[in-house]
Amino acid sequence: MNLTFETYAGAIGASFLVSLTSMSGMFAFWIEPERLKRIIPYLVALAVGVLLGDAFIHLIPDAVARQGSISTVCLTVLLGMLLFFVLEKLVRWRHDHHVDVLGQQHDIRPIAKMNLMGDAVHNFVDGILIGGSFLVDPVLGFTTTLAIIAHEIPQEIGDVGALMYGGYSPEKAVLYNFYCSLTVVAGAVFTLLFSQLAESSLVFLLPIAAGGFIYIAATDMIPALHEHSTIANLVGQTIIFGLGIGFMQSIIMLEHTLLSQ
């Protein structure tokens, strides 16, 4: 591993570039509020497909390849789900007990806060992957970055929709999503400073992130989709749910093409 200035600059610059993909949700700024309100459930459906697709098609297989034991990875995924269950209990407890200066409860739903937590863990993992790839070879670093950007764009669009559904304004949804995405940079810096520790931590962080994604999609987002139960909602959300999974499958194929060159 060659720890040159170019390695540090390339890894940190690439991770910040990935963070900027969180701004792909800025399209919400230019959509009329009433129309945006009708679109948001479909963005949540996209988020569900992308989160589940990422967990089952990307994160879990990657963890199995690194760990070598399917049962250990599955147990760690379950641990991740348990961890996010506890986190949501704490979020909901704080939500129920939080009273503002006017004596009214805070109006941000737990789904939004859980989405930010899950995305922060996933972004940190992406940062470790970027930092590690730059330590091996700058060319591998750039191809890894391109692959991560490809799967981040549909996910970030869905995340912004989930945050708006959870009560944030479009401006705050994009801003908080960007703040959350900066954990990519933190993951890259962590890897550059502690490369061996960062690499070994992926064995646990990948399935924990997968467990978090499965938990958030299944317990927070899918029930939210059932609040809209017309035939049009059923057809539209099912198609977009499937498209989210399809996006992740096609992007995994793209990643394999990029990283095999």
C-alpha cells in the first residue's frame, strides 16, 4: 500500500464526490407542492426497492464473500435488524416524550430519522470501500467510486422522498440527506488512517447495514405504502418497487464490469 499525497487526495476527493450525489433529490425544489405530495409515496416505493435490492443483491453477497460463512453473515444481519429495532424504540420514545416550547409534539416521523441512521451506516461502509480501493490502486479507486455513484443516485432520490414523507420540507430533506452522506468521507478517512482495522470491520458493517436496510424498508416504509390503497397506487407502487430492485441488479452488473477491467 502506497500512502502518497495522491492516494489521500484521490480517496477523500472521490468520497466527497459520492456525497454530492445526495443532491440528486434537489428536483423536489421545482415541483409544485400538491404534485409533490402525490409523487412522494412513489419515491418511498422506489426507496423500498432500492434498500431491499441493495441489502439482498449487494451487501449480503459481499459480506458472504468476505466472511466465507453464510450462517455467520445471516446472524449478523439479524443482529443489525435487532440493533435498528432498539434504535427505533429509542427514537419513538424520544418522539413521544419530546415537547417543544409551544407544548406541541415534534412533527417529524420516526421513519425519517431511521432512514438517516441507516443511510449513515451504509455511507460509512461506502467510504471504507473507496478508501481501501485507493490504497490498492488509484485506478481501482476511481472505478469503485463510479460503481458506488451509480447505485447511490436512485437510492438518494428515494431517501429524499422518504424524508419528505417523514415530515421534512424538501429543503431540509436534501440538506439533512447531504449531511448524512458526509459519513462517506468519514469512512474514507478512517480507512486511510487505520486501513487494516477498517478492512476487517467490513465483515460486520456490511451485514449490519443490510439488516438496517431490511428493517427500515419492512417496518417503516412498506407500512407507509399501505396508507395509499387505491388500484392506481397498487399498480404504480408495485412497478416502482420492482424498478428499484431492477436498478440495483443492473448496477451490480455494471459494478462487476467496471471492477473486472
